[in-house]
Amino acid sequence: MDTICIIVAFNDRWTADYKYLDHQTKLVLVPEAIRFENFINQVFEVIELDRDKFEAMIWFDINLGTSKGMLVSKDLDLHTCIELLKRHSLFKGCRFIVDISERVFGSTSTFEHVNIKTQQHNQDKCQQIMEIDVVEAQPITEEVLQIFDSIQVEGQSIIEIDNEQALGIQVLESAPIVKIEKNHDCLVNTMKADQRHATSKLISGYIIDNLRDPRFEVTPAFVMAEMQKLHGLDIGYHKAWRVIQRASALIRGSPEENYELLSSYLYMMKSKNSGTYTNIKIDDNNRFLFMFYAYGSSIAGWNHCRPVIVIDATFLKSKYRVALMILVSKDANNQIFPLAFGIAESENNNSYEWYFSELRNAIGSRDNLIFLSDRHQSIAHGIAKVYPESHHGICIYHLEQNLKRRKVKSEVIKLFQSAARVYKRKEFDLYMSDITKVDKKTFDYLMEEPPERWERSCSPRRRYDMLTTNIVESMNSVLLEARELPILRMMDFIQVKLQCWFYERKNKAKETFYDVSCWVEEELKKKIYLAFTLNVFPVDSWHSRVEEEGITFLVDLNKRTCDCFQFQFDELPCIHAIAAIKKRNIKKSNFCSDWYLKES
């Protein structure tokens, strides 16, 4: 038969907060299937007391701090405790506490009245059960009630009988409560002594290390599970959320503290990063309105990027759900190039007009500048006010999503995708003609926006390969978790991310042996395989006729043009130009725009 070694504590005293002090401890080896009666006998043998003269109450100490523990009074209780000791690490150090008291004897009988607090599911609610053992069943009379006094002792009620008269009573059924008296004379601390809960301030101290550790995703569910696992505490979702907020404030500062330090933070940013531009605007009551900043490295690098700026805004997830405005472009290696950031109370005409004004102060303007965004009217307003000389294009992905919401046929959507991406105006007209034949309403809807704003071949400025706002959406994804942080901690995250990107890209550019960026070199290699299948007929030192599937394209290497128009729009050699270049054994990089050079 399997046995288990348990700890028995006795000869101790209980404190007001249910701690058992100054006790003696002994180890008892018992069978796992032992009956409660045999367990009691064995306990009395170990503590060397006569059971005829003493009685005991057994408590299983589960360290709640709100009661003595779990009362063990029958076989089921005992076997449950043994199972917890065996299988759950949380209970391995728990003890059996023995409350010993002398038996009370009268001349004819013994009268005992015991109050037992039973802990249910480790909660703070207790049910009081009153048991009075029958020794000699006699009717209760008024005379009997006048001859004894009731004395309350912690853990039990003892009724002393005068004149050597004793009476036994047993209450078998609980009576329903018919009236609750809400007025209490007790102090608040007394009434709530058995309802003590861990506060969010206390619990935050337990999870603060998890919040610092990036391996943990600290959510309210995580806090609830940890408190139950480690301390047996059941806390609600809202308290767990408050715990996270309090612990976050201890580590990163409160949202209010962050906004108070924002001006100082921007001043230090400008002092430590050469060429950095920052500005902040507050109202007459000294409340935050707008903020803008662009790092010096971004401002300097912008002059080597294609003149296309993609803009979008997203909301922060902290206490104050302000709008985070982001401007990005693409570098020579076709990677995301963060240009500027801003924060405003909301997306409106005033905020975007102020934001673009600060952008102009930071980076100025450039020839052939084009902005790309979704169809937000406030963005269009700000660009028109501050950058009237630029062109404002819209994202074809957002336009495509609008078509899907209108339940447009998939055939029409595919025609729209092709029409938006072609390089030749004639091909665009053909695709739009096909859309008209299939769905005239969709054609009318698309033409509500001038094609110059969304179609490549109709755009008055080069869009290169940037037809959507995906690069700024990708930047939003990079900042997804940082958007939950207080504003200064989010700006710290952005600064570290940009430092890492710029450092790694600079080192990678130094390691390459190409004249152009690695991305451009790979793109040219892909086109070379197709160029080998084309027939080239040189006309003179710069002009060539290139045939592809029976169609002839005229390539002018001097002007960097081709009848397919891809050479002009992307400022990279198309397959026809590469075929003409290979025919003359000239370096391909000589015909790439300066935006794609290694030095950029």
C-alpha cells in the first residue's frame, strides 16, 4: 500500500491574520487510503495525548491568510488533502494543523456548540455551520435558557451549564433568512476583516518583472492566471487590467508625465542628433495640440530618395488615443525610408495643414514631388494648402477595396488592376473600355476620381513602383506594439529602430561591389534572361529596334526611352533597353537613375 509523509503542527497559537506561530512539528507516515478516524488516532499517538481527555480539530493549511484553512472532518476531506499534497506543487509545503482543547464534562452530560468556517473554492465567502451534539435529548424550557451563559471563543462557541444541568441539542436543517438588517454598529475594518482582497497596487509588484521581460506578453488573462497559480487568488479582468496599467506607469511613467516631459525630450533629441527638426504646438491653456519631428539622418537621406512621399496616420492605443502621422519613402535598395513623424489630437484640416507646414520647414520641396495617400479629405486639404506645386496621387489598393465593398464582379476588379498598372495610355483606354462593357456603373464610379490621381500612365509625375501605400502600412505594423506604450517610450522605440536600420543598410552598401544597389542588380538580372530572347537591330550608336513576339520597340539609350514606356517611368532599363545595352557591351548601371546608385 502506498504511503505519504505529512507534516503535523500543534501546540501553537493563531494570530489575528490567521498565522500559526510558535508551534511544534512532527512528521507522520500514513497510508494514502487511511480513514479519518484512524488518522485522528495516529495523530494523538504522535503528539502523545489521551484522546479521552482531549479533543482536536484538524485544519489543512492552504496559506490563504483569510481563514485557518480547510477543515478536515471526514474521509473525503482527508483524501482530498492527500491528493493535493501528491499532485499539485502549489500545496506540497502545506501542513495539517491540530487545534487541541480539553473535553468539558458535566455531572450528567456534555453540551458543545462549535462554529466552523468552511472555505469554498479558495474564495472569501464562508458559510457558518452550527453543530450541537446530542448527549441527552431533553426539551428546552425557559428555565433552562436562564441558567446558562454563552461565551464566544475563536473557533468555537462553548455553552456553560449552571447548577450541573446539561442539555444536548442538534440542528439538522438550516432555516431560511427572512429579513436582513442592513444597519451595522461595527467598524468598517471589522465588517470587512474576512473580505480582504489584494489591491491592484499590491499585485502590480508581482508582475512588474514579467512586464519588463520581452519574452512575456502580459495581458489581463496572463495576470489572472499567474495570481491563481502562484497565490490562489481569483481576481477580475478589470482589476488585472488596472494592475498592468499601474505596473506600466511604474516602469515607463504615466501618460500625463510623458506629455509633461515631451518638450524637454524634443529639445534633447535636437541637441543630440545633428540636423534634427522638431516642433510642438500647445493651446492657450498649455494643453498639447500637435507635435512634429524628423531626424537629421532622415532629412539628409531624403535628397537621395525618389521624390515620392507616402503618408498615413494611425491611432495610438494608450490612454490618449491621439493620431500618429507617418511619412515614408523608398531608398535606393527599395527599402522603407522613414522620413518624419507627428502626433495630433485628431485627423482634421488644421492638424494636417500644420503638419505639412512643419514638413516644408524641415525638408523643403523638390522637383516632380508627388504625395501618395488614401482618400482622406484632410490630407488632400493639407497638401493643396502647403504643397500646391506637388501632385497628390491616391492608393489603388484603397480604391480596389472600395470596389469590393460595392460588390463589384471579380472580372471587373481584375480589369481595374491591369488598367491602373499599365505604362501606356492606349492600353489604359482599352482596359477602361472593357470595364464599360461589363459594368458601366463601376466605370462611372472610377472616373469620379481623375485617372491622373490613381493610374500610372496618366500621372503627370513619375510614381515609379509606388502605386499603393503599402510601405507606410508596413511601417504601421512595425510600430504595432510600440503604439501601446506611453508617447516618450514609443519615440524611444522609433529612434532605436531607425538607428538599427540605417546602420545595417550603410554597412551592407559598403560590402557590395556593384555600382547600383543590391535590389536594382537583382532586378536587372531577372530582365537579362528575358532580354536574351529578343532580336536587336542597331540603328546607330544610341538607337536600336528590338522585336518581341512580332512587336517592334524603338530604344533610345541616349534619352533613356523605350516605346514600352517602362524605361521612362521607372528610370530603370526595361528588357528592350537591356537587350540593346548587351548588344553594345555597355555597363547596365550607366543607364540607371542616380536614385538607384550604391552611393545613394
